[in-house]
Amino acid sequence: MAKRPNLLFITCDQWRGECLSAAGHSVVRTPNADALAKEGVLFRRHYAGAAPCSPARASIYTGLYQMNNRVCRNGTPMDARHYTLAQAARALGYDPTLFGYTDVSPDPRNFPANDPLLKTYEGVLPGFTVRQLLPEHQKQWLSWLREQGVSVEHGFPDIHRPANGDVSRVSKATPIYSRQQTPAAFLTNEFLRWHGEQDEPWFAHISYLSPHPPFIVPEPFNSMYDPSQGSGFSRAESWEDEARSHPYVQYELEKQRRGKFLPGHDGMVRDLSEEEFRTIRSIYYGMISEVDDQLGRIWSALKATDEWQNTIIVLTSDHAEMMGDHFMLGKGGYFDQSYHLPLIIRAPGHVHDAQVEHFTEAVDLMPTVIELLGGQAPDHLDGCSLAPFLYGAEPAVWRDAAHWEFDFRSISDGPENQPFGLKPQQCNLAVVRTATHKYVHFNGGLPPLLFDLVNDPGELENRAHDPAYAGVRIEMAERLLAWRAEHLDQTLALSELTANGVAGTFAGQKESPRW
């Protein structure tokens, strides 16, 4: 690169990892993401660290597993002591600038009780300069639409109802806004305007909502995919059979309502027909293509200003989407469909048109970005830099499994109203997933799960209590225990006070370590 690199960090919300034509998907077309992969590296086995949005993003932004960053749910405050990706970029001389949202709840110990910042989980990650905020209420986008003559009096989420007003059925009807007026188009416009003002190396984070529900998209994307296209869903014969597979699955199926995903609709998600699930999936594919279309605008702008060869680009998602599998929509639980993510990294001058089959995780992104910008990642991070893969090297040691966690507590409901009568701190699960098996450990006495992914890729047969798999279950449980033991909080554990002062390193260190 001719000078210090720019860095463009793009997250798309709820994008499934296999939904890239570059990854071989039989239906979805993503020409601009594919073009990025052609000039970079596609990581085919990349997984989120948690769900939903706040916990998933906490893993990305801190480089720490949920067991250490302790962001359990949307609304769980992030401890102010955690070093963030934005702060790391700032320490390297960049002014990291946000377009969209980060869903970080601030540490309430640092604010007065009546501060409005403590009334939303959609705070901004410490270290970011905000150029264009776009939280869930989308008021900034709505006011922009109003200036263009679009009626926005119904606000969010009703702005995403079909323009024809028909919410009696699932359809591919379009919204009141056009392809040039989507939230993704709005954020892209704001980034491009800001980009035209830059004369120094820059760091930008664009956080798109798409393809997160509500499931609706304008022409031509709404009709781009036929509902009949694509494979069948991974699920049991009926939702009742699915519910009998595990208490948590039954709990989830009993609380998912359609209105969360399709504003104005009544009824339960589990009761959607095969045709309705397929129609929703075709809309979801269209939403992916819509955001891919916006990526194309960004690539063109960078090339037009000759910055393409000096810009590192990271494209990923925070978590994924069930999309009809196991009769569910949304994210959470333990299924792969909620956690397998796209990840493409393009670093000019490094490897291009390559694919990596090793397991990679959301916690790897922070140390990777720090290294690509010329820094050194702190030792206490749980993630490992992916830079060797970008240099075309095989790391001498690398993980052979993916791990994630999910917490289903609800503090606001009170301790007496937690699922299954558990304590809040018992409402969680942890997963270790290898190429051949997947083990899910539940807290609070809920039964474990073990899947043979070679013979049961749809995760339909629990082998945890099958005597033939007893050895595998023990091995996987030991793997999970060893993983947790290795990654317990290392904030100060990598340092030691001696007669000569502090040996080692510790988080927040302001000067070189003394040995």
C-alpha cells in the first residue's frame, strides 16, 4: 500500500453464512460480495460468539467470549473496563467513525440514574465518533424519507408493512419506499458523503440492519427469487415433534409470534405453512441482494477515487437467521443456522481469491483488525488474528472447533419469571462444534444435546443418551470444559507482581511491560 491503509468494517445484521453465491449457494446471488471474495479471503466456517445483537456484537467489538465480556442480552450493560475495537483503532491514530448502530448498553455505574442513555440498549461503543446513528426506531431515516415526500406517520415498524395494506397473508408485496430509499441506501449515501470529505487515512464502520426483519423489500428484490427455489427446511415432521426434542425448543416455539417479523400479522411462527415459510425465505434472499447492491455502490466509489488499493475491507454479520429451519424465525438457541456467518476480508497486497475451511470466530476480528492496521493485539483477548491466512500461511496451531454461548434470561421480568423456574444465572447454554459432532451443555439441569453432524447434519437426533455415543459425549464435554478453563478472564491473570515490578502484560497497560 502506498500509505497507511483505510479500513472499512461492514456488518450486516442476521445474514446466514451460506447465503453467498461465492460460497456456492444454489439460489442467492451476491455479485458484489463475490467480487470482494475474489480479491480477498472467504472464511467458510465462521461463527458468531453469541446472540442476539448486543451479545453478538460484544464478541466482535471486545475480542472476548461472552463468559468474559458478560453481555448476556440486549440491554445488558458492557463493563466500561473492556477495551474495544474502536478504542484500539483510536490508539493507532484513526478516528473510527460509525454509520448505523452498535447496540452497546453503557455501564450504568458511570452515569446518573436519570440519564436517558440508561433507557436504551442502543448505545454507541466507546471509541466511536458517530457520523450517522440509525437505531431501531429509525427516526433519522424516517425524517429523510419525509423530505422526499414519503408518508411516515406510522413510524417504525409499521413503515415496513406492505404498501397495499394487506397483512392478512404472507406475500411478496412491496413497502411504501423504493430501492433508492431503503435504510441501507440511506446509510450508504451518508457514508459516501463523508468519504468525499476525507483527506487522511480513515476507519469507517457501516452497520447495516438488512437482512434483519421486518421481512419486506422493494422491487426488484422482492420478486428476484421464486419461493419454490431452494432445498427443504431442516426440521422434524411437525412443530409438535420439534418441540418434543428438547425443553428449550418447546419454549422457543411457544413464544415466537409472527408480528415480530411481519408487522401487523397475527399468530404463531410455528403455524406458518410450508408455502409461507418459503415466501418469507425468498424475501430474505431479496433483502440480502438489496444490501449487496449497496455494497456495489461503495466498491464503485472507492475505485473512482483510487482508494480501492489502499482500503482493507471486512464484511461480516453479527449473527444469523433460522429462516424456517426447525419451524423458527430469528436467532438464538444452539442451532448452526443462528450462528454460521459470512466473513470476507480483503487486504490489498495479500492473498486473493482464497477460501479458508478452518473454524474462525467473531472474537478473531478485533485482533485481526489491530494487526492489519500495524498494531499488536492485547494478550488478554480470546480471539486469534486471522492475518496469517491473509498472508497465505497456515498457522502452526489453530482451533479445530467453533464455540458459542447463548443466554436466555430476562432480568426485566423479575427473578420469579425466568424460563423453567431457573435463576437468571442458570439460563444459559454453551456449544462446542467440530466438523463431525456438536455438543450443547445447558445450565440449570436442562438435558444436554449431542449431534452426529456427519449422519445428522440437520441436528434432529439427540445422541447424548445413546450408549453408542457415550465416549463422544465425554470427549465433547471435556473439550467444552477445557475451552472454558483456558479462556477465563485474563485481564490481570497474565501479569505478576515481583520484586522488580510488574512482569507480563495486563489489559489497560499504558507502557511497555517490564520483565
